[in-house]
Amino acid sequence: MKYFINEAERKERHSTCFIEFQRGKYDTECWKEDSLNMPDGLFNTMGMGKILDSVLDDFDYYGVTEISFEQWEKLKAVLSEKGGEYRELLSELEPWAEDNFKEFGVFNIWGM
């Protein structure tokens, strides 16, 4: 994958400089095996914080933000409309998110 790595790959890098996309409701544990992780530098370079701010009322770069199915649909539309690398990012994230919503009503983004 170009934009995300799994937890095993993050551990191999011995780094916590990632934004974690975690399945389900908020949990006090981070770095779960089924999470996707985006390097914080890439997240910032792509302006993902601003994009999330435009879709969500309460995005917290330094905390945990819950994403509902309705918010996910809005985020997909924004990323798709932006095109290019944002559409590529969406193509990596979408299968994970859609699988998440088969089991859970939300997912979380853990900031720095």
C-alpha cells in the first residue's frame, strides 16, 4: 500500500509517528492488529486534517475522533471529488472501512 501500513509494518519501523484508523468504538488501547496506520508526515502533507475538519464537527488531531457511517460517506465524496492521490488514498482505505461497517457503526481516527 502507498498511503497506509498495517500494525506489523508499523512495529517493524519502531515508530509511533502515525495516524491510526481503528475499527469500532473508542477503546483505550491503540496500535491494534487490524488497524491501518498513515504516516503523520504524509497525513499533514496531504492536508488530511483540513479535509477531516471540513467533513467532521469535532476532528481532533491530538486525540480520538469517531467516524460514523454518514460521516464516512461524506469523506468518501470529498476525497473522490478531489481526485488524483486522494482517490488513490480512498481506494486503499475504502475496503477496510466498508469491512468495518459490516460489524461496527463507527471507526476511530487516533491522532498524535
